[in-house]
Amino acid sequence: MRLTIPFFFFLLATITGAFQSCSVDEKIYSQNTPDNSFGSKSDVDAALVAIYKPLAACCDGPGQAGTFVLNSVSDEGNAQSSWGQYDELAYEASGISEIAGIWNSSFSSISRANFVLSNQARIEAADPTGANAAIAEAKFARAMNYFQLVRMFGGVPL
């Protein structure tokens, strides 16, 4: 059977029309969004744990890289070759991957803490007895991150 050009376009239009007439409105149940967060105490706990996740990054987080950098500028360590900028406190957030990692993971943690703090009313509704502790923990984590950033970079954006 030989396809003619008009038949081909008719077939193409029919197939295209069949796919366009379908609409799929899928409701997602397995993903947290700002609208469905903080419905229970376990949601509050998960949000608090999420604040610390960026800080646990192996080599780019404040735990390992931050300690290395701050030790390099003290008498406990000595930076060699390209790491000499640590000794002189002359590094920037975009310079070396470890420094950029500290910057990014700290601000990611701050962002997550701000998300918790901006949902204080929902947290109080979900966990009335633990709401004050959850809010205090988020404020502490945010302050700890800013403290680390100010020690390493001086003034940082809020």
C-alpha cells in the first residue's frame, strides 16, 4: 500500500488530535510541597532534620572543609601551594570548590531553616507541645550557619 501525501497528513492530524484530547491531572501524594508540609509532628521533625542535611556533605560542607580551612589559617595547620590563600585569608566563595561548597551548603541550610520559620503557625497547629523547641532549633541552626559564614567571609548577605 502506497501512502499518498494527503492521506499521510490526515493520519498525522488524527494521531495528533487523539493525543491532544487526553489530559492527565495527576495528584501527587508522595512529595512534600509548601501547601502540604507540617501536617504532623513527623513532618516537623523531617523539616528540622533537612536543615542539617547540607551541613553533612562530606568534603564540601562546613564539617570537613570548614574545619580544614579554619585550621589552615591557624597554627594547627599549614596550607601548601595553591592553598596558600587560606593562610592569608584571601579566598573567595567562588575560588576553590571547597570554599564554594561551604558557602552553598551553609546557605542551603539557612534557606531550609527560613522555610521552617516561615511556617511557624502550621508547626504550632501540627505539634503544639513541641512548636517552641522546633522554632528555637531552626533559629539556632540559622544563627550557627551565619556565624560560620561571617568567620570565614566577613559580612554576608542575609
